[in-house]
Amino acid sequence: MRLRTLLRQLPVQVVLAVVALIWIYPFIWMVSSSFKTNREFLSRGLELLPEQFRTENYVRAWEVANFSQYFQNSVIVTVSTVVIVVVISALTGYALARVQFPGKRPLIVLYAATLFIPKGYTIIPVYQLIRELGLLNTLPGLILAEAGAAPVLFALLFMAHFSGIPKELDEAAELDGATFGQTFIHVMLPLAKPMIATTVVLQFMWTWNSFFTPLVLTLNNPDLRTLTVGLYAFVGEYNTDWTGLTAAALISIVPVLVLFLALQRYFIAGLTGSVKS
Amino acid sequence: MPRPRLALLLLAALAFGAHALAQTTQLTMWVRTPETVDLLGTSIERFHEANPDVRVRIVTFAADAYPGALQAAISGGDLPDMFQVHNSVPVPRLVSLGLIQSLEPHFSEGFRDRFDPATWWEGSTTVGGEIYAWPDRSFRRASLFLYYNRDVMRAAGLDPDAPPVTWDAFVDQANTVTEAGNGRVYGLHLGFTSGWFNERVILQLATTAADAHGVPAEHLPGRMVNWTTGELFDPSGIQEAIGFFAELMSSDAVHPDFLNTGRSQATAQWAAGQAAFLFDGSWRLQELLRTEPDLDFGIAMLPSRDGGPVLWGVEGGSQNAFAVATRSPNAAAAARLFEWLSDDYYPLLIEGAVDLTPIPELNARDELYTSDAFRELVRLTELGTVVLPSPVMENADQLETVVRLAGKTASRPFGESMQGFLADGAFDVSGFLASYGGQQNAFLAEALAEASADGAGVDESDWVFPGWEPTVNHY
Amino acid sequence: MVPQLILVTAFTLYPIVMTHVYSLFEWPGFGPLDRFVGLRNYTRILADELFWNAFQKSFIFMAGTVALQLPLALLIAILLNSERLYGRNVYRTLFFIPVVTTSAVIGIVMRSIFASHDGLVNNGLQLLGLIDRPIRWLAQGDTAMIALILVASWKWLGIKMIMWLAGLQSLPVELYDAAKVDGASFWQTFRHITVPLLVPVGVVVLLFSMVDALTAFDLIFTMTEGGPGFATEFMELYIYRYAFTSFAGGLPQLGYASAAGVFFGVTVFLISLVLSLLARRASQVRR
């Protein structure tokens, strides 16, 4: 029985396997490069198998780039940012979906508009703000800036999600004597689990890969730099260490990949909820 | 009961720590030039041993991220004690904004006299005659050279010790290598991807082509003028230089990826035998010596049209000097560090084959040299760099003009345009050069007018040097 | 709600407002903000052919990546949606891997893969007999744009695939059963049930694709640096050139860069507003 299904799937399986292989070929190439020497990478770049598997690129990336310290910073900043963003955008999304107030529509449009303004160069106002708060060169300052720049998109997605949940649920909870907050925590949040997973993965990815904000907000305390900032030490005019770079990049990918695998089920369901409405 | 004892211990540690802190001066130093970070670190370690009361912490930056970091730090009043200046935030601006302080009161008697006099250059290291920035290397620097791979030349049947001197010879040899290489090896490689680098390549070749009276300066790259008349630079030289590339491209004698390969990768591909010749900066040498110890290569001047020396106009001062922020209370300690580095770190620059020092007596000390290639590079650098005339050195008020000039930039950057032209030729070079040069002249006129309106005693005459000879140092 | 408002106001709206302010000044990004020039930065932008070049290139890039990703991601999603397909979770993960890979590294790796000399793409095409001579992908304006579109689509397709998958799983099973009973073919079902029901998902996918295309700085900067010439100088690179570099030895011009950002942002927003209105109109007509 299983065999028959498999046989029937064979053409599709072959096509998918070939496409997927081509798809991740650059990635496989990266993995194999990370075990090569730089000279081998250049002269025999197209061969997938290295002459011998060398782990020294990983050792170098980890030590030279001070990765263990950076890794720790990245984890602290990213996890805190993700938590803040999830809580805040869920609350906002709920409020936008349920509470009527004057000027709501313009506010939503304004929110959406901010998505499209290029922001790569708006660091100076953020920097000045963090300085006024006395949080320059601290991890909380960095977390605040990362979390503050993000939640618009997710708030809108949460709003869409909550609008799709029938109002009767809230009303039933309120009849039972639950407050607004209690309803949110006990009724709404469990329903939004998939949406939360979506936010976690995407926000995790963005914060993890953020470069300029962490660099500028920790200018005078390089011990607080994050992994991505450290990674850029391998990119530049004087650098010929490509294999070190690939090793460093692979190290930095692992946490995001693990998170994706863990949350994949919710992730897909999460978007289901949000787009249905 | 271990608790109270632990607390006591902590208290003692805290008290001791506070005590130690009170005695130590902490200095932060921003460095954006990766080639000198290790040398500075080595020397600063030794400085710590000799000066236990001072602790210096180096913070490094990726070069691309530095201007943004500097802008943010200035806007937040958060500049570190010492930082490397960058031409996006020129020294005179820093001074007029009150952001950096004069080091003059802190240096010991006679300190400045040991340097090549052109090291102290108005608007770069000094303002109003006072030292504001300490140079991390000589101003005679960073011209482009021809690196040749002897193994590849041998394989193509060329004399490995006779690299081409003229453009014609270069094209011939490049074609020979390409033909012998059978689609695997090319004559020339270079990473022609960044605007500033492309501009240097073309201009440095162009100086040998037509009107040598337009040797361009790196501080005022837009000023492509004939310095003896103040008139527009003759663009025919630039066109000839482009023609030189076009000829190489037409016979596939230049690596097919030269328009889309970064400089460090181009170097590595050249070293791996994909090309016989490489055009790259003097700064590439130390990296080659470090990463390619077995490579048999030589260094020579870029080819010139007719075989004469390839000149490169420089200004004095320093492009990578270190300044001290006004907000730092530790200028005295910083000056002490700079004096230490002048004695202890400058020799490392030569030993590490990184660059020339601003102290001629050190550059002449043969025992410091550890590689013949670097000895040759220094010889060529001293031969090829000419100190340009400077309006600011003639008339200090011209600083106002220069500062205003920096705020005006041509709408089409030069280097990117050259790359675009070589890529698909769909581009009118002479039209571009005429409008580019015209814009530059208009900008100068505007800047002069603005400066005199603000009370500076300036006019055009300071920008013209009738008796100037391009082969002679002006100062 | 209140904390969110504060955060968004402080870290999203405030910087955007300041950008508008800067755009009215001649300002290098440091020192006092004291040279008010009114709308002069805007008139300069409108007169700069390289601004319009970047403007146009950004839209070509956006259109290219959207046109490539949307249908391709949908196709893959349909294949991977089947519950009986063996290894579908493995496939999903494989298609998602490029999404999480650091852009800067991808740019460098892709430079080698699209190289003219011994590049993987050229070798593959030659092996298949599709070309005789290597294509100089990144050394010519048009092909460099194509390469960038391919790479960017490849990198971000995983996210779109997941979104489509989510959309497909939200489709009501009853409708399909009914269609089957009526004897509808696969194509008819797809055409008359799947596509119309997926329009709202499509709008979300479209928005995400647009935002992705507008924030591809790292990838482009490491892969082509905007070249050759200005062929792939998108708006973000144009702004970067004015905001942070001292090209031609001059000062950065943050005021000018801000004006370019504001003008471009407003345009993109208006376009997406029109798009979403059209989409709403379409879904209302359907009802």
C-alpha cells in the first residue's frame, strides 16, 4: 500500500528532489567551503568535497571574531526583542481589532505607510533618543531600539487575525465576569498561538541579522556587539578569508534554522489564521 | 557561615577596584584601518607596561560602517577619546564645531621637528598652525602598482624579470599570456568595482598620457585642473586611459570578471595563477607577503604611455590621522601615547611591510626592512609621489573655500561612470568629462564666492601655480 | 496599546518625521542643522537623472522578484501541500534554508556562482548545451539585473511558499468535495475555486515581496555594489551613497538623501495603497 503510493509519487518526487537539490546547492557549496582552505576554495572551488575536512575555519571564526561573547549578546538581544514584540503587537492588534476609537482608520493607514519608507539611514534620531534615555552602550538600549523599530507589521497581522475571531467569544467571556485583560490572556492568546509562532520566527530572523543598529548603539562598548556585527569583520577591503566567512555565517544560521524547524507547524498555521480574514 | 565572609570579600574587592580605577586613565581609541590594528595593538601592549597608569582600549570598525558610526557619535556627543578621522568629516570641520582639541600644548618640545615637514599640513593635521591630529603613517602613500606573477610570465615564455613599462608593451605581454593560457589564464586582473578605486586607476594611468600638468590630487580629486593655468584638465588623457582598457578587453586579455570582482578576490585569483598582472594599491603588499609566502611575484610602476615614471600627486598631512575629542579629559595621556607610538609603532610599519612612516630618518634605516618587495615599493613610492601645490598652504583663508567645496559633489560620480562605460560602452565619455569638469569649475567659483561673502580673503589666484613643475615636489 | 504607541512613535514615527525635517536642510549628517534650504533638495532630486535611474531600477527589481516569486512559490506550495507526499517537511525546510542565510554571505557566494570565468551557472548552461560562450552575467547591466532578480527571488521564495501553504490549508475542504461531485477537472477547480479564494493571501504575499525587494541592500551591495555603472543602483544604494559615503571627496549629504527617501517612500506607499484598493474591489466584486 505504502509502496504503491510511493510509486505513484515517483515522478513528482524525482522532480522535487532535483529542484530542491539545485535549490540548496549554493548552501551545500557554502558548507563544503567552510571545510576548505582559502587556496583550495579559489583553485578548486567547484568541487564539493574538500581534500580533507578541516575544522580550523570554525575554530578561527569562533575565536578571532570573539564569537562566543557575540553569540551570547545576540541571544540576549534577540530573545528579549522577540518577547517584547510579541506581547506588544498582540496587545495592539487586539485593541485595533476590538476597540473603536476616533481616528482608528487613519492610524492604521499611517501604520501601514511606515512600512515603505526606506529606513537604512534613520539611525541618528534613534541614536539620539537612546542617548537621552541614558541607554547608550547597554544591551537594554539596543533591545529597545530593535523592538521599537519592528512591531508595525505584526500589529497589523495580529489585528487581521483577531478580527477573524467571532466577537461572541469575547462576549461569552465577559458574561462570565472576565475583564478585558483576562479575556485577552485566557481566551484570545491561546487562539493566536500560530500567529505568535509566525511573529517569533520572522522577528527572530530580522533581529538576529540586524547589523547597523547594534553597531551604532554599542559604539563605545564593542563587548556588546552582536554576532552579525562580528561577522562583518570578515567582509572588507583586506579580507581574503572566505572560508572563515562561510564558517562564521554557518554558525550564525544554526539558531534560526533550529527555531524554524521547531516552530514550523505553528508557523504555517499562524499565517493560515492571519490571511484567512 | 560563608555568606558574610563572601560579602566582606566582595567589599574588599570593590574597594580595591575603585582604588585601582582612580589611579588608571582609561582611553578608548577607534581604528578603521585593519592593516594597522595588530601593529597598534602590539605597540600599545608595550605602552601599557611602561605606563601602568594608562589603559588604552582599541575599538575596530568595518571600513564601510565607519562614516555612519562617526556621524552618530558626533550627533550624540559621544566621540571616543581618540579616533581616526575620515574624509567624510574633515578635520577643519571638526575644529570649527569644537569637537576636537589642539594637541599642541601636550607634545614635548621638538616633537614635530622629527617629521617630514609636509606632514604638518594645514587643513589635514594642523589648523591655524596647531597640531590637531597625529598621522598614523606617511602622506606618501597609497598609489597603485603593477604586481606581476613570475610563474605565470615564465609559463607564457616571457622574461619574468622584465615587466612591461609602456602601454604597448603591456598590451603585447598581456596578449601573449592570454594566448598561452588557453582560456584559463589572462593578462591582467584588477577589482574594478568601487568608485574610488576605479577613479584612481583611470586617473593614475591618465597622468602619463597627455597633459601631465594635471596630475590629480587625492585630497581634491574633483579638481581635475591644469594647475599651471587653473583651466579645465585636458580630458584626452582620460580618454586614452580608457582606450588602453578597451584595447585589452577587445582581445580578452583582461580577466572576464574584472568588472564584478572585489579587490581582495581579484588579488587571490591573480595569486592563484589566473592572471599575470594585477593592478592594486600599495596596501595590498603586506597581505600578499602574509597570505602567499610561496608566491614568486614582483612589484613595479603601472605602465605609462611612453615609458616615463607614473606620477601621483599627493597632499601632505595624513588621511588616517588620529584626533582627540574635546570632551575627553585625557588629552595629555593621548599625546603621551602618540609620542610613544611615534617611537615604537612607526618602525613596526616598516618591519611589517605595511607603509612608510612620516619620519624620513626611519624610512632610511635599512635594517628595518624585512622584505625586498617592500624595499622596492618604498623606492617606487618615493619616486612616484609628488607633493602638489595647495591653495591652503598659500593662503590659510582658502580653508574656507575647501570646506565649502567639500559640500558640493558632481551628480554623476566619476569611478562608477568609468565602470559603466567599460561594461557596455553605452555612454558618451567626452560629454561626461566635459560636464564633469564644467561642474567642478562651477563649484570652485561658487565656493570662492560663498567664502568671500563670509569674510574670507580669497580669490581664484591662489588656485593657480604658473611656475609649477609636475615632477618636482612643491613643498 | 499604549506601550506600543509609545514604542512606535519613538522608534518608527519619530525617525520618519525627522527624515522629513532633514530633507529641508543642507546637512552632512553632523554639526548644527542650520542651513535651511526649503524644497531645494527635492528640486535637485527631480532634476537628477541618476535618481530617476535608481527609481526605475528599484521598480524593475521589485516587479521582477514579485513576478517570479509569486507564481513559483504557489506552484511549490501546491506540490508540498499534499498530505500524502513523502518528505514534505524535509522539502519545506530545504526551500526555506536560503531565507535564513545571511545576505552578505550569499552576495559573495553568488558573485562566484555567476562569474564569467568558471562560474557555476555558465558551466551548467554550457553542459546543457544552451550557450557556447560564457555569459558575462555581472559585467553587463541587463544580465546583472537578471542575476540579482534570480538570486533575490531564490533567497526569499521560502517565505512566500510558507504563506501560500498557509493560504492553501485555509481553503474549505467542502468546496473541493462539491467540485469533485460535479465532475470538475483539476484545472477547472484551480481556476474557479483555488485562485479566487487565494486572492487575499496573494495580497499579503505581494506586500511582503515588495517590502523584501525594498530592503535588499546587503545582498546587492555585496553582489554588484550597484554596478556595473549604475545598472543595479537601487534606491537604497543611491540613498546610502549620499548619506554615508564621501564620494568624489565631498561631504555626505544626509539632507539630500532624506529627501530621496521621503519621495521614494511616499510613491511606493501610494502605489501599494492603490493596489490594495484594487484587491479589495476585486474581492467585493466576487462576493
